[in-house]
Amino acid sequence: IETLWEIAKAEEEKRSQGSEGDRVEIGEKSVFFIGSKSGGKTTIILRCLDRDEPAKPTLALEYTYGRRAKGHNTPKDIAHIWELGGGTSLLDLISIPITSDTLRTFSIVLVLDLSKPNDLWPTMENLLQATKRHVDKVIMKVAKTNSKAASEMRQKMWSSIQKDHPDRELIDPFPIPLVIIGSKYDIFQDFDPEKRKVICKTLRFVAHYFGASLMFTSKSEALLLKIRGVINQLAFGIDKSKSICVDQNKPLFITAGLDSLCQIGSPPVSDNDIGKLQAHSPMELWKKVYEKLFPPKSISTLKAIQDPARDPQYAESEVDEMRVQKDQVLSKIWSNGSVVQSTAALAEDLG
């Protein structure tokens, strides 16, 4: 008797051996949302999937999916949607969805809360560094068994940058497709113009340096529709938008490869101050300029996370009642002050 795995394997081999005209391929891509805590990641995902339901806080790593029909009577493409909650507090979970099997069709969406500029750089830096480290490890692992595939992965990250782009030798594209979304633009647009200028120029530089797309959004239906188009491109291969808006008085919308260092300009600081910053790279220089105006908060504040067991959205009356009972038992045990007594009491109370 064939197992379910053997049947699935046989079907896949049959489909892959068919003629070019008969072969039907089901496209599968993965999109991983990371970013600021309570920055609007879930809201964007629900809007892109046309799900009319209230967004709930994401405490760890959540998965959902979307499907899109290619045409009449054809299999639907599948988009695997992952979301990392907790801001920068759960970096270890980044390794779960990004594997050697998924990497070729994987994309990252980094959502940054524009209303909290002091948290913006450390959130962006920690998440991108952790993601890049893991992706590099996966590519190195692939290279041990398939050097050609690993080489193709490294070449692919240059696909968004034209060969004749003037900045091609000055940037370092992210190893997998990256989209940076600035959320809560409705709050950000009321900031002081000079502060908006620094944030916009800084994010434009970071996005361009990593070969990423950059766009701002809010609860505005028009902006969410534009974001939806970008996510559909990542998830289902829909044609990429060629529109661009670099006006700091409007929501930015810049597709990867369409910006340039010449258009972005130098960091918004005087020449005398630049000489005092002692940066070893352009990225470090922009970081120092940005953090001079928006000093980062402590890491402990960024990593604060509530206990999922006490979150009301995961409430289970019977389980919670039993949890209370066991907590009372443990509290009584430790108050006795004797390890031997405590062990005996625990065995008796827990049966």
C-alpha cells in the first residue's frame, strides 16, 4: 500500500516528466513580513488578501496563505505569507520560514512605523542584519551540494539593478528581494518638515543601497491599494509597477532600481559635522546623522514583549483555570522553603 508521501511524489514526477504543452506548474512563493511592533503588518496582509476582519496583535510567528487563479480551469498560484511579531524580540524565529527549499522564491517585506522615528533605525538594522546572516548561511549550505544554484541565487539579487546604473559599484543588494514600507504616514505627514526630510532621505538611501523598493502607506484606501499591487508582485509575479514619487511632501513610492545616489543627495548635515562623525562607510555615516536627530531608545524597550499565555486573544477557559490552580500549587510549594518538601508536595498535588 502506497503512503500519502509516495503518492504525492509519484504525482509530482509524472507532472514534471510531461511534455512542455501538457505540463501544468503551480507557482508557489513566500513573503515574510517583519518590522516594527504594532507597525501595521497584519493590517497590510489582511488588506492584500481581501480579508475583512479586525487585525489582532502578532506575538510570535504566524502563517497564512493566499491563492490566485492563472486562468480558467487552471491550478491556482499559492502565496505563503509569514509574519514575525514582537519587533526585534524574536529574531531567532527568522530561521523557521527561510530554508534552502524556499529561498529561491522568498521575499522580505520590512514594515517600519514612521510615527516612531527613534525606534526606526535600530528596528531596521537588527531585523535586516539577522535576516541577511541567516540567508547567507542558507546560501552557503546550498553551495555545498549545488554550487550552480547558489551562484544563481547570488546573481539574482542584482536583477533589480540595471547593468548600466551609475551606482552599481557603490551598492550592496540584499540577498533576496526586499520591500521597505513606511507605515502610519497619516501621522508622519504632520511632522516638522526638516524631520520628514531626514527620515525620507535616510530611508531612500537604505532602500537604494540594498536594492529594495520603498513606499509609504497609511489607512488610506488609495495607498493600501498601491501596497497591495506591490505585494501581489512578490506573491504572484504580477507585473512590477514603474511609478515613482520622491517628493518628501507626498507618500514616497520608489520601485527598486529607479532611485540614485545623485537624486538622494548627501546626508542632511553640515560639512563640518560630517568630518566629526568619523564613519567608516556610507551606511555608518547615514546612521550617525540619523541618530543624531533621533537618538535610539534602549534595546530593552524595543525587545519588551508580553507573555503570550496571558494574552486575551489566546484565552482558553479550561486551560486557564487549570493554569491558575497549578500556579497556586507552585506558589505554595516554594513558600515552604524546603526542596524535599516541595518535591513531595508537587508530586502529590500534580498526581
